[in-house]
Amino acid sequence: MAQSVPFPLLDGENEESVDFTLREYEKTEPLDLSDSALRMLETEVNRDGERLGVSFDRDGNAVLQATQHVGIVSFPDGPTIQVRPKAGRTNLLHLLRYAHGVDAVTIERETSISAGQTFIEALAALYEAELQNVIRQGLLRDYRRVEGAEKHLRGQLNVRRQIQKQGVAPTRFECSYDEFTYDTVPNQAILYATTMLTRFVRDQTLKQSLLKHRHLLRQRVTLVPIRASELERVELTRLNEYYTDLLRLTKLVLRSIYVREFMTGKQRSFALLIDMNKIFEQAVERAMSEVVAERDGWNVASQVTTRNLVTDGKHSVSIRPDILIRDSEGEIALVGDAKWKLGRPSNADFYQMVSYQFAHDVPGVLIYPEQGGEVETEYSVVDQYPLSLVELPIPTVTEEFSGYIDRVSKRMCEQIWTLVNE
């Protein structure tokens, strides 16, 4: 299974290779992982949930199992593991574009970066195209509060800090002032994400484009690690709304990366793992939203928690379907759940959906990735609630993006309105 392929890193670093390539839920052969690698797996990669499973054989060797997270993990002392989506021959670039609503951008490498490349490669291509679009329109500047020692008095003097730091014979002034600068949190986050993506990209043309953008950003922006949560406080206006798609992609990258000792680059360990369930849920939400937009007043709500499944007990039971469709009067007309899985639906899928239907007294729909019609069927729950299993179209390697959007729209319109009108 061990298959070594070139894997360039940041410029100036030594070249590394991918030791194992897995599909979702596949396992490695038994591995002799170092204590440092196991510690990274436990405390970082799987800190907020299992992204890469681990078990041990009778000899104490580790067996790693991919989950629904795809991307790259490079452990201290090796190995480097690449996880690819299980849905083969899928245009990953189109799927990402659709899920994140990035329609207008022109991507020059659509032909080469599709099913034959990694998911990270597709993400990097989409990111580079959006970054180029933002740079073309101009980097965003904003006021940033600066506090520090200055040779001359600027803005407000911080008296307490002046006394604490400068003493009775001051040589500098401890000032607080607003500076109109490019060195803002959004631009720092974009630079950080660009730097990380450059580390993972193997396509040399794409890598050079990212490096060019990174060089331009570093002339005006400080390179520091930024958390996705820091972008939640960023407010965009009509004047800078062209940042919207890029910041959405930046959040995806920042939520998915782990790099130890990023600034020094001495530690050879990093990971970028993206949850395919989340990508598919976003694609389903967009498809549903575009369907119901045809009717005035109808709307789609996602991940809405309801606490009325069980009553009159000590403990409340919450349910949280992926999709709630409300009619023009605000009443729930349909519940839906997205399932990124191939093959026969599980009993758990049905139990979950039936609980949603009982709670809301409405029809339901389970949405799976396209599988040639093998999954699609219709049920009736206790002869009262229609339940449909639907396949969301998945973009093919040769399909134009505009054609894919049309195919999704036509297919989902047929399925959803038939179900709602029953």
C-alpha cells in the first residue's frame, strides 16, 4: 500500500513524500508510530473529534483509519498520509465551488485539477482564483488600534503604561492610536491560509501562483497564525463585499489545519483535514435554498435545534436536522438530512429521519450523493408521512460548472416540489 509520490513543501524546505494514500474509511497496514506521532494524533489532530482513527494490533503497532475527513497528515518522524474522497471520478473543484457559492470566479486550471488530483489541490485552486480576484480589486485597508512605544507622542498617551515602562526619565512615549493599514486581521488570515496551502500543493503552476500572491501580501501584511474564530468578528460592507467568498474559504482552511511550530518551520508535522460531510451538507443547503427561492416567502434554515421530541421528563431531547423548509407563513413544510455516504442507507439514517418527521409532523427527505439511482426510492412512515431518498447530482470530470448547476436545479426541483405537494 505504501506509495511514495513527490510532495513539495514551503519554498526553501526539503521535499517530502506521501507514504500512504487512503480513501475515506480505508485503513493503513500496521505502523510503528513514534510517541511524538501518537501524541500529535491524540492532542492535536483528534483534539475536537476523531479525524483519523487509530487502533493497535497484538504487536502494539498502530493501524490508522481514515474517516470522512480528507486531506494530508504528516507526523513527526513519518509517515505522511493522504486521504482522498471515496466518490471517485468526481470533479472536486466544482463540488467545492458549488458548496461555497463561488460561481463568478474564473479558474484557469479546471481541466488539470479535478478528480485526478487531491481535494486539497482543488481547494487551493479555488482559493488562488478568489485571492487573485481580491488582489485585482485591491487589498482591504482598515483602522487598527496600535499600542506601543514611540519616539514622538502620537494619539493618546497611556499614562499608567508610561509610568510602568518608561520610569522617571522616559526616552519614548507609550501611545495608543488608530492606524489606517493593510495589516488587518482579514489580510493576516488570508496570508496565513495562503502560506499553509502553499505547503500542501503539488501542482507546480498553482504553487508558483500562490507563492507570488504570498510575496505580495507579505510586503504589507504580517505573517502570524490566525484562528478562524477571529474572522467571525469581521464585518464587511458594500465597499468590501468582494472579500466575502475569499473569507469564507479562508475560514474553511483555518478550521482544518494543524501546523506545529509554524513560525520556525523546524518541526516536520502538519495536517489539513476537511470534513466531507460538511462540504456535502453545504451543497445540499445551497440546492434546497435555490429550489425554494422560486416561491415567495419560502426559505431554508439549516442546523436548527428543536427540543420538543420528548416531554414531561427530567431530561430534554434535542433534534437537529440539516434542513428545514418553511412556507410563506413560517410553517415547517419539509425536513431533510444530508448523508455523505455511498451504498445502502443504514437503519440509523431512517430512525433519525423518522424522529424529525414525528417531531414536526411533515414529509422528510434523505439526500445522498449521486449513485446512478441505486438509492432513490419512496417510503411512507406509518401510512402518514412521505419519506423520499434522493440523490444529489455530483459533478463529473468532464462536466462544465454551469451545466452542473443546471442539472442540480432541475433534479432537486423535481424531487422537492413533488414531495412538498403530496
